[in-house]
Amino acid sequence: MEKQIRKIVGKDYVKFCKLANSAFPGLNADKWLEDHIEETTKEHLFGVFKGDDVVAGMRTFDFEVNYSSTPIRAGGVGMLAVDMLHKKEGNASQLLQYFLRMNEEANVNLVMLHPFKVSFYKKMGFGIGTKNYQFYISPGEFPDYKEKGHLVELGVEDREQVLDCYNRVYSRTHGMTRRFPFERELNRPFWSGKVIGYVDEGNVKGYVVYSIEEKDLMIHELFFESPQVLREISTFLHSQSDQIKRVILNSNSDELLHFVNSPESGETTMVDFPSATDNKHAANAGIGVMYRIINCVNFFKDLEEKNHQFNPGVTLAVKLSIHDGFYPSNSLPFIVTFENGKIAEVKEKSSYDVEIKMNIAEFSSMVMGVENAHFFLRWGLMEISDERYSTVINSIFQMDRKPVMVKAF
């Protein structure tokens, strides 16, 4: 019997939810997924059908991502599930191919996902994104600034203000996704725990979402628009030392190491070597989101149309020869000409100053600012026709910070 990929609608929701619940214990998709998908215009469900049976499925997302101050569209995929009786039949690969084609046809050139197995997705051209650190910090190590007068507990009635605060942070943070005023998105912070906000002249300028499990305070969201907001939230966390053993929070950045008095976790999981003894454990690190450019030519043409500013000191024509074995139509070499850091033209054939060769996975990571060109050259993951241009190539894709991803999908 032939298989077919199509959108999940009507009675097929029940079949998809059963499949998703089996793949992701505790998801309880049958209790919320259909209503959520029907309400939002930014998410969809697709299934691999064998007759009337759903043998595999996925949830797709339409994101707006901050690409170094330029908003671009991006596709996301999650909840990728395959029926136990239909594994090793290429269903996941077929769904991902469909997902890539669907986004390319919609002129969406960047996609992303959270991997269940990094090597599986890397073979499909997804590059590793920013590391995700998990910190375990004693509350007393957060600086006490003796000020928290602007902090109040927020309720669901404040949800539009919380959303506005988040989106202001999004607008100046590379990699973050914009949030839209759908019911589930508006209510999400309040489902996770208590919400403490910094309110100044009636406006929420920052907030922290937390819950308490035994003696640990789990931070689900933390956003602030100024150092003053962070100081008051830090004072609040410091004041919990009589009740809380550890403050646990995830971050794409290790900047917290320098903010707290001591980032030591109290864990003894570091292995000492004779050459490097007594290292203090500060955080666990994991792989977060993975990125993939599905049409490199159109990715740069889109940035050209949006007048995106790369490094303003760069005037250079670069030939990009990117190998994409999973999606061969993306392997076409092309030339990008930069003038004062802006894209002047994108052509398939033209004169150029230097050529670089990379696989699509590593190229996607570099273009997103996860690691710079010097790194990929050092590790033999990039070839360059003239080493004299390595510093200039590095500066083109150098970001102020690595991409931040706080969206669970």
C-alpha cells in the first residue's frame, strides 16, 4: 500500500495524538493539541498515511526570528514521531524532506529543530546551534543590591504586558523568536509557575517565571530590559537562601558565570587529570536547537532585500560552494558581493575575490553565528582559496553574541 503525506485534520487528530503520546510520555496531546492547532495560524500537523492509518507525523511551526536585528522567517519542526511498527522504513526522512520542500516553496530559507539524536539530523544537513548551559547556583551567590521595590507578582490579567516585554527583548536579541498573541502563547508563562515582574510606571520591564520543587527553585523564563531590572531580580533570588538550596536555570550564554559571586554548583562530576586538577563544576552543557539553511541563494537574496547590515567594513566578493547531500538542489555554487557590509548582489556566475567550501551543516552554524570562520578553518571544516582573506571572511559572519533560543518546540 502506498504512503502519502498530508495535513492532519478532523478525525485524524485522534490518531496523531495517540502516536505522539506514545512517542513522548507525559505529552497528553489529546487534551490540548487539537484546540491549539485550530486556534493558531503559526502551527500545523502533518502525517504519513498508509491507507487511513497515521504511521508517522510531525508538528511544524512558522517562526519570525531575529537575525542580528533583521527579522526573517524560519520554519520549525517538532513532535516528530514514528509508529513502533513502522520504524526503519524511512518515514522520518520522508517527513523532513517534505518539511524542507514545504518551507522552500513558501520562501522560508532557514529551518530549525531540537534533535532527538544529533548525528541523525547532522546527516540531514542540520548544524549544531548554541550550547545550552544548566546552572545550579546557591541563592546566596546572587548579588544582593538591597533593592526590589519594583517587583510584584503578576497574574494572567498582565499577560499582554508580559508578551510585550518579551517581544522588546526579542527585538534586540539575535536568534530569539517573536511571540504572537495566541491564547496558549499568552498564558504559557503563567502555566509554568509564579511570575514576578519588574513594573515601572505601569509597564513590565522584565520578569522571572519560577516554580519550586523540593528545595530547588527552577527558573523557566528570565528576561530583563536593563541592568536595573536584573539587579532587583538578583536581590529577590538572593533573599530565598533560607528556603532554597539551588537556583536552577538554563541559558544559551555563560555570562552568568561573571554576574554571580560564585557559579559553583556543588557537584563533583568533574574528572581530575594530573595535568588539570581541582576544576570546579559550574554547569552542565547540552545541545540545544539545530539550524539548517535550505536555500542558500535565496537566504542571501532575502537579506539583500531587507538591507541587512553585516560588518560595515567589508567590501568583498565571495564564492560560496556549499555541499548539501540531503537536499541537492541547495548545492549550487554562487557569489555574494558585499559593499560596506551590505549585500550588493547575489549571482550564480560573477567574478570573485575568494572562495570558501563547506558542508551545509557547518555553514548553517557559521551563518547563524554559533561559531566563527576561524573556528571552522582551524578544525578543517572549511576550505578557503586564499588564506589572506580568512580574517575578512571571519568578520562578515561575526555576531555580537551567539543565537539565543528560548522557544521549546
